Amino acid sequence: MSASYTNDPTNRPIDRVRLEIDDRDTTVEADALLTDEEIQYYIDSHSHILLAAAAAADQLSAKFAGDPKKKKVGDLEIDYGLEGRSLTYKLVAMRLRGQVARRGGANLFAGGLSKAKKRTERAKADKVQPSFTIGQDDNK
């Protein structure tokens, strides 16, 4: 398991995800929130790099939601404030998904027929006739 940030988000997808979720402190591998392998899994599982980053942010949100908020030992009490960190990653995921939706980057595709294929299909004698057509109610 490794964690690296090479400051090249344009050419390295793992760096792009780390930049989007602000997980760039990898000087010590233990400081990284996600491993390169985990990030690569999200990249491989999603059609858009920002959707991969959103999924990674969701995972971090869940991770921090389960962590203890306070710890008390004797008279000493430490408030970790991780509940806010969980919410922060949830908001990051929402922002990233919003960016994809606004850019139309969900990689949608509506296929069609070529003109030649359309002519061939129209010429078939046994094709099902449409129940309505353009101009069917026009006075002739």
C-alpha cells in the first residue's frame, strides 16, 4: 500500500483526486487519508474523474463519522471535532457531483442511426407502423 502526491493533477489521475479531496499530505504515508490503490479503485469504478473524487470523499465522510468525537482520560478531555470533518467531506462529495452535472460530464451517450441505415429501416415492408406521425392531424 502506497500513498503519493507528485503535484501533477493534469497528467496523473491519482493526483487529481487527491487535489480535489485535499489529501495531498503524503510526505509520511501514514498522513495520507487514502492509499493510491484505494484512489485507483475509485478511478476505475467511475466514468468521470470528479465522480471518482466524490466517491473517495464519501468514503472519508463515512470514515470520520465513525470516529470518536471526544476522549476522556482522567480529568483530561480532548474534543477531536471529527463530526465537522465528516460533514466537510460530505459537502465536498456534493460539490464534485454538482460540478459534473453542470458540465454535462456524466458521459451520457444517445446513439443514433446513420442516414443510410434510417432509409433502409424505413423501406422495410414488415416494420411496425408508428401509432402517430408528424402532421397526422393536418387538414389536407
